[in-house]
Amino acid sequence: MVDEAAIGEKFRALAGELNERHRRLWAASEVRAAGRGGVAATARATGLAVDTIRKGIAELESGERLAEGRVRRPGGGRKPLTEVDPTLLEDLERLVDAESRGDPGSVLRWTSKSVRHLAAGFGAAVCAGPTADA
């Protein structure tokens, strides 16, 4: 019989100190200690998803170590917007060019357009689609 109350108590004591990877690994170690039925019991006691716990088990069994200070493996997360939309920088330059201030040779420039006006300009450019000369 798995002691869910003890698992839940330990989790609540540590939860504020654990990042997402540490939570998964801790839950996986609890499952190992609990034996049969440990995944379901740990999920009920902690509120973690079964898939999250199973991912922790796989990480624990793989023995993979991450570089110091990392929580996720490299390559995760969103792609840069310029990779998703290669024309983004050109479109932004076109929107602010007439309203920009500062040294044209410098990377640092200012615009008098508000974020709302820039967003509206992007909305119009996105709705218009590619131009005939593109």
C-alpha cells in the first residue's frame, strides 16, 4: 500500500524549491520507492500529471545530466520570430523608417509610432499578404 499522505506532505514541503525538472525527478524517485501503483499514487498526492511523472522516470533512468544552470535540454522553446517569419525585420524597418529618429548608421534608433500603431501596421501588412514585387 502506497502512503499518498506522506508523498503529498513531502511534495508540499519541497514544491517551492523545485524547478520543473527537479519536480519530475523527485516524483520519479517517489514512484521507484513506492513500487507498484506508485505512478497513480504520486499523481494523486502531488497533482502532477501522469505523463509528467513518466517523463521524470524516463529522465531518471536515462541518467542524462544537463549543463549547470539548465532546466531543459538545448533546442526547446519557441523559435525566434525572425526564423518563423523571415520578412519580419524588413517589415518592421519599413513601418518605422519614416518616423525614426537618431543616427541612421547606429543600431539604436527611436520611433515616434506607438506600439498600437505598429501593431496596426503589421495587421494591415499581414492582411494584405505578399506584394506583387515580392
